[in-house]
Amino acid sequence: MGETGALLTDLYQLTMLQAYFDQGMNDTAVFEFFVRELPAGRSFLVAAGLQQALDYLESLRFSDEELAWLERCGRFSPGFVASLAELRFTGEVAAMPEGTVFFANEPILRVIAPLREAQLVETRLINLLQFQTLVASKAARVRLAAADRLLVDFGLRRAHGAEAALLSARASYLAGFDGSSNVLAAMRWDIPMYGTMAHSFIQAHTDETAAFEHFARSHPRANTLLLDTYDTEAAARTVVPLARKLSADGITIQAVRLDSGDLAEHARRVRAILDAGGLSGVSIFVSGSLDESSVEQLLAAGAPIDGFGVGTRMNTSADRPYLDCVYKLQEYAGAARRKRSEGKATWPGRKQVFRQLDADGRMAGDTLTLEDDAPPGSPLLVPVMRAGRRLAPSPPLQAVRGHASAELARLPDTLRPLSTAAAYPVTVAPALQALTRAVDQKSR
Amino acid sequence: MGETGALLTDLYQLTMLQAYFDQGMNDTAVFEFFVRELPAGRSFLVAAGLQQALDYLESLRFSDEELAWLERCGRFSPGFVASLAELRFTGEVAAMPEGTVFFANEPILRVIAPLREAQLVETRLINLLQFQTLVASKAARVRLAAADRLLVDFGLRRAHGAEAALLSARASYLAGFDGSSNVLAAMRWDIPMYGTMAHSFIQAHTDETAAFEHFARSHPRANTLLLDTYDTEAAARTVVPLARKLSADGITIQAVRLDSGDLAEHARRVRAILDAGGLSGVSIFVSGSLDESSVEQLLAAGAPIDGFGVGTRMNTSADRPYLDCVYKLQEYAGAARRKRSEGKATWPGRKQVFRQLDADGRMAGDTLTLEDDAPPGSPLLVPVMRAGRRLAPSPPLQAVRGHASAELARLPDTLRPLSTAAAYPVTVAPALQALTRAVDQKSR
């Protein structure tokens, strides 16, 4: 997804670069990406999007068409535009591996590069990291709510465009979903595909049972029948004799889907109808405006539900559709820097996050400090790129998914409730506090 | 943006198509896209995304790579996959022009095509139409709040991926924004570009005033100085002598930007400092977590603000990040169809929306009815595609923007308040009610 080109950026990156070019400013800059505050109601976040961020950095270049357009637009000098033709990302990157749980003010990615390169990439790096982190964090909550039930991403249609659809399929799988309805995402990342049928399939037939039968005959090994087009329980009752008939031809009905009304109540009634008809092996899958809280409620009510199709509200992180995240200059030309804007001040310098685990392997507290400090715990940011090239191929998505699952298992019990947010201890080390005072002193 | 391929769809579209293929079902189907309910707090929506939807339909085809993958994945028959190689969209489309104001249950797009084509395109059509409509509707509210102040889209970084960033720049411009910071969107659609500088630009310099001077010298005709990196009013006071110095070289400071703290209060103090320094021509631009309600409050408080950079909350439509929209089968093989699911029932048949205007040219009421009915008012859906080809090129974005502006001018006063939603009269005509009863009768 680096194919969007170098111009997918804010104009101010280019106007700043023109001024840096005119002044000959291009010393080493250190930028860090972090979330200033967790969204209300969230106790943790899950890092995601690093693979696409590195793809972008490795492929960054201005096309001839883009350069010609920049020259024509009249805002930039020919010499500056010529310099952009040569621009590549040549810096180094350290980052938390995708799937790592993190908290406010903890950098999950650090860029060290010549100022112009490090500045230019701000916009797209934020764009890639915030969205997948947002969705992975939401999807992890749905996974916590669903325990071991089947969870499928159904959100392609109401995701915000094509890339959001693809990246939210990836991010939700990474965070513990079992698969996606998104065929292109399945092809691209080898994510398991799930799909049932739409109401239109039933409506296009004059007879609902005929529709079920046609579908099962075309998909003898993977079929989920949608029951709620007209009357859910009436539809369930037609499934019983149909299953008997199909069974004679070696075809097994796998599952039914409920998509409207009181899902817990319908699931109970449908379960009873199916069980009475000898179809206890047919599972019940539900969908329709679901999120972690409705999944939690359905299961708490004891609804006999085997799987959930979770769409829009997960893919758009509907209750919190963005993160208060930034990419900030922390050092330039060897000197630590700091922004002091009201309510938006930052911690200066090259930082690292150290995490301690308790005897049970649960997260017990983080320390935010300078890179060369050595508080207790293990460092979370690791080198991933040098001289503009990855140090190793990005891990396969399956491996990232395994890491995320292990991270969720390490969450302390205090952070697990979904309805109330709890704080996790992140200490700012004395070394970092001292540097902050020194920077303030110097710039007064 | 049709380049995402035919596999950007839900798996169930393909499993249904396999069954239709096996049954030889491919009669003419009529699908309509509409919003079931307006989001809470919204009184109207603005249609957008038609151009991209038609691009998609015109370019729809499965690539060799996609076909090979479908064959390998083991879910589809070779004969069916071979049939997909030939699949093109050959149908007709009627739609409301982009920029048209519309309401719940009013179709804004209707597809009439062989069943398989009409079904396959559901996912991406919803994906394209819902997102731009969502953003255009949000942006129109910001425009109503801002009256004639400058409005710039600043949301690229926290938009949900690349396509969301591009399409939200387009949709917000369409709905009345003056431009965008998104350079690629500017290049693609000739949208005016706006940009200032980041805090990092100030921080990379050791002296804030030197940073301002460098920037102004590099951009003598378009410069906006960011004041809040350390102390907003102190920065404003340095602008006064700097402006005098630059003026000797023929350079004029155009504007300043405030991005944190109490924007109304800072704007007043900065205005006073600038005016006292003879800089009444320097305009004040503000940004930072803005939306229609903060813009409305700032202007109601009399804050001397000339322009707003509105980002994340507009681009993600943060308070309502999705629409309850659907694409439903309304007729198949000449017979009207209807879904009766609880809370999700639809009106059957090929429909049209007729709008009446009052003597002042304001919207006075709509009628939802069958296409061949003739209630008072003018029809809003117009033919845009036949046999899979556009009837005319899509209008230039400037023309769409003009139409949207005219539409907003036609809003009745009851729909203009942003803080409370009001209902607009949409009547379901007797002809449509009669058809609905007939369909229900027949399927009992």
C-alpha cells in the first residue's frame, strides 16, 4: 500500500521542506509517534500498522508526474523540486512489534533521519499507524468479550473506503478475530474467509426453503443459512426437514445466521427448534450492529450463540473513531527538543519503554525513560530499519497474531473489564524528568 | 479508484453468485441504496460518492490473478470461475446528483441489472457511497456553522487510511470547504491547497522568530505562522517587529495560526497585539479538535477568527462515524420484493423521490413513491448510466460544489440548527403503500 505516492501528505510538510532547503537545514532529527491520551473508556491499546509503515518508508519517492505537478503549482522553487527527485528515506526506525500492548505517552515508533525525510513522512506514518492501532485495539476488546467464540470481520461495506476495509480486516485478524468476509484481504494476507448469504438471496427466490436448498447444494461443505428475512422461527422450522432431505445426498447444514430482532431470544428459540429436530450440530451465528458490549451482554445472558459477525462498529471503532496520536520532534542536531503548548506538552529526547512482568507473567508496570537509561524491565522498542532498509522481513501475520494473543494473556485483571477503564502504572523515570527540566531551562 | 479490483467484496456475494450460476438464475434485478434512519442529531444528509461509484461500475472486471486465486481457494466450481472472467457491469443506474440533500428511506441510487452483476457490486457501492455521503453531510454542518469563514480540511493524518483521506478531502470540498491540506487530493481533483507549518519547524530552530523569518522568506506570498509552540502571545509580539523588517523586503505576513488552549481568548489577545502593531491585515486561523459545534461556539463568542482548519472530527464524522445505509433488492424478474425483518423492513419496487419547493424556493416536502407515479414536485433521481456506460461525463467537482451550495440554500430554517435535529416531511404515496400490501399478501 505504498502505491499512493509521496504526495499523500499535508502541504505544510512541503512548505517546511522548502524553507529547510533554502536554509540548508538537514541535520539529524528524532521523531516519535505516540498516543497522548487513551480514548475514554479504554484501558490499553494494541500497536499495529508497522508493516505498512515500513513498506511506505522503503518505497518513498516522488514520481515524475508528481514532480512536474509540484513545479507547475507555483509554490516551490525549481531547485527544491529537483532535490525532491533524489529524496529517499535513509533513516533508522525502532518500534514496538505489532500486537504489543501499550499505553499513553509511550512511543511505539521512533524515526531517526535527516530532518527533511523525517518530517515529510509524518502524515502518512500517522495515517497508517493510528488506523490499524485503533482497529486492533477495538478488535482486542471484542475478542475479550467473545472468549473463544468465532469472530468474523463483517465491516467492509461501512469501513471508510477501500484501504480502511483492507487494513481493518488485517488489524482485526491480528488482534484475535478468526477471519473476515473481505475477499481481497483474504487473498492479500492469507486471512481465513467467511461468508453466508444476503437477504436478497432469499428474496430473489419465490420460496425461502428452495433458496436454502439451492445454497446448500452449491456449498455442500460450507453453508450458513440466513433465517430472518421474513420470520426467524418459521425459517428455522423449515431447516429441519430440509436438513434430513439433504443429508440423504451427503450434504450437512453447517450453521444458521440471525441478523435482526432480539438476538438472544431468537437464538434460544432457534436452538430449541434445531435441537428438537436433531440438528444440535448446526451452529448459530449472529450479526447486526454488534460490538464488544453487545457481545458481552449476549453471552452474559446465556444466549446459545457460537459465533459473531462484527462489522461497522469494530471497523470504524465507532465509539472512539480516532486516537489522540502525534508524531513529534524530540531531538534535532543533537539537542533534545520539547513542545510546551497548553495541554499538549511532550517529553523530549530519544526514549524507550521498559516493562516489568509479575510472577504470573502479567504486566506489572512500565517505565518511560531515555534510551540509554536502564530501569528494571525489558525494552519494548526494537530496531527494525537502518539506512532506509528493514533489518529483517516483517513477521508473517500469523506470528503477529500469536504475539498479540500472548500480550492479551499478559493483561492484568484490572485492565480486562470492558465497561470501565482502569489505569496502568507508567512511571516517568528521573533521567527523563531531569532532561525535561534542562530543556525548559535552556529555552527560557 | 476503481483499481482495487473485483475482489474488494464480501465473500457472500461470490457464494451467492455460485448458487445463482448453478441454478441458472440471472433475471433482471432492481436494487436501491438508501439510509434507513438519519444518524441521531442530524436533520439532513448530502449525497456524495456517485462519481467513484460509476468509475467502479465501468471498470469492474476480475483480473487473471484474482481468477486464478478464486480457482485455487477451493470454494468455487471451475465453470463458475470461468463465467466471472466474462463478467462486466451491463446495467443501468439512476441516482440523485452529488450534492443533493436527502432524507431517510429515500433511495439515492438505483441499479437495474442482471442479478449476478447487481448483487456482486453491493459491497463496494455501499463502501463508496456511505463514506463520501457521511463526510459531505458532516462537512455541510461545519459550513453552516462557519458561515463565510475560511474552512480547510486538515484531516488526512487521522482519516481511516489513504482512500478515506482522499475521498474526505473531495467530499468536504464538495460540501462547501474552501480547500484541503491534502496535496494528492489537490492534484487529483484540483482542490485548492492550504498549509502552514508544524510545531517541529519552530522546534528545529533554536529561535522562534528566526523560524518565522525563514518561513516567510521562503514563502513570501503565502505564509501562516504557528504561534503556540511555547507561548502564544509572546510569539504574537515577535511577529510585529518581524513584519516591519520583512515589509522592507516586500514580504507580507499573511496569517497566524493558533492550535491549543482557549482559542477564543487567544484569538482576542493575538488580534489586539497584531492590531496595535499595525497588522490588522494579518488574519487569524485556528485549528485543533474542531467540529461544527466548536466552530459555532467560537463564532457565537465573537472570537476574531478568520478561518478554521477542521480535521479528524470532520474526516471521520467522529460523533456519527457511519450511516445506517443499505442496498436492497426491491424487484426481481418483474416482481416487486420486500424484506420484512424486524426493524429492517423495506419499501418494495422501483422508486422515485419527488420534492416540492415553497414560494421562497425552500424545500417544502418530499414524496416517496413508485417511479411511474406522478405526485406534485420534481423527481430527484435521474438516469446516469445505461448498458454499463455513463450517459454523460460526471460533472466537474466545482459544479457539484455549486449544486451542494444551492441545496444548502434551499434548506428550510427548521433544519438549520446544528444542536437539535428536526424532521422534514417525507410522505409515502398511496401507490407505494398499495404495492407494499400486495407484496405482503402474495408472500403469505
